Amino acid sequence: MDNKPNNEARPPRQNNRGNGRGGRQNNGGQNNQSGRSAGRPDKSGEKRSGVSRGAAVRAQKRTQMDAQRVANQYMPAAADESRRANFIDDSPRLKIIGLGGMDGGGSKNMMLVEYINDAVIIDAGNDLSVDLPGINYGIADTSYLEQIKHKLRAYVITHGHLDHIGGLPHIVPKFPAPIYGSKFTIGRVEEIFENFGLPMPDGFELQTVTMNEDTHERLKVGEFYVELVRITHSIPGSTCVVLDTPVGRIINTGDFRFDPNPLDHERSDIERLKELGNEGVLALLSESTTVERMGRTPSESTIEQSFIDIMQQAPGRIFIGLFSTNMNRVQMIVNAAIHHNRKIAMDGRSMVSTLEMAVRHGFMKVPKGTFVPIANVASMKDEEIVVVCTGSQGEPSSALQRMANGEHRHIKLKEQDTVVLSSTPIPESGNDALVGVMVDNMVKKHVHVFEARNHELDKVGPLHVSGHASQDEYAEMIQYTKPKFFIPIYGAYRVKQRHIDLAIEQGIPRANTVNAVNGEVIALTTEKMEIIGQVPSGTILVDQTGAVVNNIVVKDRVLLAEEGLVAVVITVDKRNGNLLTSPDIISRGFIYMREQEELMNGLRNEVRRAVQQRFKRIDLDRFKVELKDHITHYLFEQTQRSPIVIPVVNVIGGKTESAKTVHQTKTKSAEEVAAEQQERFQKMRERLLTQDARVD
Ligand SMILES: [Zn+2]
């Protein structure tokens, strides 16, 4: 896809996406009622009306299931029986397995091709759309590779977008093999390994093989031959991957469109696709991102004039936000800026990094002196400046957002500035709202804003075109390659189904198509294609540092975020079962305690009662469990909410004292011992009360 803006760590989740999360609305309305204020704690503490214990338990279960469901949208194979199947098949069939990219929106794209003793992985991306607290992105679960890692000969990469390469720094060190790709793609691969947050394991060395897609070079990889075919997309160096196997030829299109007039004049190599088709293609694996779009995608060159026009009219500085890897469009802006005697400053770490790589490898033509450091912008004349930056999706920490909010080190947007958003918000991402807030802030400052979606309203030409094909081009890909079998990949299930319909219209028999999901094993002979099993599949979650985060931790975070936490700290005298002080209550994200004195007093009374009634009758572990249930029940009854409840029970006196203390007690009076205990307890209590109650 072309829609992953950059590889910078995302800030903690903003709260404006809440509705995109499945499950939460669907809890019978119990937890989401407005006016969730605390009820009336019963003064007598004796009889309580309203919610039964069963209802409280059910409500808590529902809350936990909701959190689980949110967290489980992204789950490793080990957490789910159905995705853990142990698949072994040594028959001489070609096996194609989508470890990622076969459902959801088509991200963390990763296809495995396996034949007897050889295997090749095509693409290994990440999924930046994961919307969970503290999670930066997801990668494909690679448990299955443990079984076959001795077979792995290569990673072959279609193009350098993160949803096709972002998983590599996690996966390749565990399952080492050389990475094959075009010059630009390999440049991108090296870039993301260099910028990866965590150190590589000892002895790991990144091996890359740069292939020439213009000469139709073919390299032997195990039992396979690999070839790249040039294709147009929204990043330079995009290719189809051709894999000749003992069973037959397969083609993975990667992301593509057929742009007849690309800015870099590097058209799709349609002649080669036709040749390959004439020689015979066993299976076409075609990306499916925008199969639902009719007609043809307009050429990138249709937007060139729009930039020239805007630069002509803009009274002051110009800021252009776009996807960080879209170097052809940056080249377009460079050309227009030179034409209008403007200098260019660039901001956004990921974009600068990709530009440096593109210039180093000769993909960009930039005359000396065209670029100026972003720090110089403030001292230059307004009409001499174009700033190219990330942030066209309204990402909260992006360069453009910081400039709009006045938080940028060098630049604050002001009246007479012009901002061009040269992308459209990614569908279903929640970015729509983010962009809206950002544009509002700009308009309040009297900045001229050109949004791609409003270009007709603003009476300028188009400001963005998609990097993906529309229906006619998807159909042409099938016509050119004439495959026997058709496998839609890299897209949502429903969209892949449309792709199958399209293939059938192009003459592919329905029996020769398959809509497989992640983990399903597609087996191919020259005569037959069928799904023969399932390997483990799922999502591994990664945080801002690049470290993997356990699914259980994420579930707790979701619960904490939705319901908050209440810790109750009590200290009980072992000998007589009496509370030594009033229970301490710590809450985070639940209710504001100072405004709920009544509820807090009621809760303290409940805790006292529970201690009196139960502490001496049952063992400590059992007591903690019952106390937790009791508090949960009480809080639900009063507030209709089920926070995480953590009881902390300190027992003083008797056997729980350390040996040393017991020894000391022999030489001290009972009063002294009591005073010491009291002091220790005070310290512990202070510690507990001052520490942050957030737990992971
Ligand atoms: Zn892409």
C-alpha cells in the first residue's frame, strides 16, 4: 500500500478513535450508560437493593471479554487453538501460504512459497493500523517458520513500503536468509535496518542482493528462479516478483497501478508481463487493495500542473504534506520549486532518511543548493520557501501538526502561509478526524489550506492520485499474464472476493480461484489448486522501542483504559483479625475520589465488614479472592462499572513475621514490638500510597 505515512514511532493512542474499536458498543448498554455517577451508598450497609451478585459477575465478565476481544483482533498464534495447527506435508506440491496480508486491510504482507526442501518469502511487512494502547505496529506471527527454517533460501521484496518490509528487522535475524530486491527497495531495506530501535543479535549480518529489473535478470534461489518486473506504484523501484518453480511459474504483483505517464518515465514493463504470460503462468497472486474502484487510476503526471499553479498563486511560504516515501512526488515538487525560484526545506525524520537514500542512489535529480536546512527557514523570505514534510494524515506528532500547533522548533504557521495536503486520509483509519482537527487549527490562523479531497472546491487541479490500480488495470494484469490459477492477495477478504469475480469475468474458471485467509495452505500441482491445511498465523504486537508486547499485557491495558483501577490496601492483625487502620483506597482512571466521599466511605465500610466476617475463617489467598469479588460487586452495584480491583492485604503479627523479627521479639517488650510494627507499617503504607498504581 502507499498509505503508511512513515516509520516514526506513533505517540500513545489518542482518544478520538474510540468508536473504531469493535466490541465496546456491544455490551448490552450496561457499561456505557451516560450518567454513570455513583449511586447512593446504603447508609446502613445492611441491605442493598438493585444489582444481584450474578449481574455483577456477568458484567465484569462482559467487560473482560470486551477487552479481550479488542486485544484479540491482533493475537499471536499461540493464544488461539484454531490458529495453532501443526501442519506437515512433504508431498511434491507447491505450497503458497499467506502468513500476513490475506485479511484485514491488507498489511503486514507476507507470502511464503514452499516446495519440498526449498522455501522463499515474498515481502515481510508490518501493520501500522493496529490501534491498541502503547502498540506501534503488528507483524506476522512466524511460528511456522521454526519448522521449515532449514528450507528458507531468500526473502524477495516487491517494493519498499513498510507494509511490505517493516517486519524484516524482526523476522530476518530469527530466520536468516539473503534479501532480494530492486536497487531502491534494497536501499529502503538497509535504511530500516539502520534505523531499527533494537540491536541486532550477535553474529547477524544483513545480506542483500540487488537485482536489475530492466535486464530481466534471473537468479537461482534453491530450486527456484527469481526475476523482478518493473511496475508503477507510489514508490520508486516497485516490481512484480516472478518465481519459476518446478511446478510452474508464479507471479506476485506487489502493489501496482499501470501509470502510462509516470514522472520518472519508468513505465510498467507490460511487454515482459505479456511475454511471461505467453510462456505460461501457473498462478497469479495479485494485490487487491482497491479492486472496488471503477475505471482507471489517473496518472501521477495529472497533478504536476496543480503544484505549479499553487506555487504561482501562493503569497507566502508553502508547506506540502505527503507520504514519506513518495519520492517521485517530491521530485515533482522540486521541479516546480526550481521553476518558481523557491528553495526547499524538508522535515520529518523518515522522509529525510528516505530522501538521502534516494539521492545517494541517483533516484532523485536535485541541483546543488535546492535544499536548505529547516532551521534556515525563519531567516528567509517567505516567498522563497517550500517546506516538504510528513503529516498529511494528521498524525499527532508529525512535523506539520507541530507547526500547526506552534510546537515546532523552527517554524510556526502564520497568516498568508499555504498548506497543501497531498494525500487523502486512509479509509477506516480514523485519520479523517485527525486531519479535520489539524485543518481547523490552520484555518483559525488564517492559513490557506488545500486538501486533496477539496481540490474542485478550491478550483485547483488534483493534488493526489492513488498508487494502486482501479478495476480496469486489475483486469489487464490478468489479461497480460494469463494465469491458470488466480489467488487474490494483500487485501480485505470481501475485496479479494470482488477480485475473484473480476478474474472470472476475465475467463478464469471459478474452480481455479481461491480466497484464502492468513495461515491457509494453498497446494498447487500443474492440474489442481486446493487448500490442504492451516499453519499457525496471527499478529505479534510491537511497541515504540521495537520490543514485542505480550497479548495479556495489552488486554490489561485495554481494561485499565476502559474501566480504570481500584487498589484497596488493608492491614490486619493476625492474632485477632482486626483492621489496624482504616482501609486505604487508591484509584486511577475510575472516578475522582474527592468528589465521591460517600462512595469511598461506603467502600471502606464494605471492606471492614468483609474483614470481620471472613478473615479469620479462611486462608489468606482465599480471603484475597473473596475480598476482590466483594469489592468488585460493591463498586458495580454503586457505579455500574467494573474497574480492575487489586486487594493488598498486609498481615501483621504471628507467623508472617520474618525470623529476625521473631528473634527480636524475645528480647523486647510487647509495647516495643507493637511500636516497631506500627512504624514499619506506616512506612509501607506511605510507600504504597505514593507509588504510581499503574501496573503492567
Ligand atoms: Zn505499496
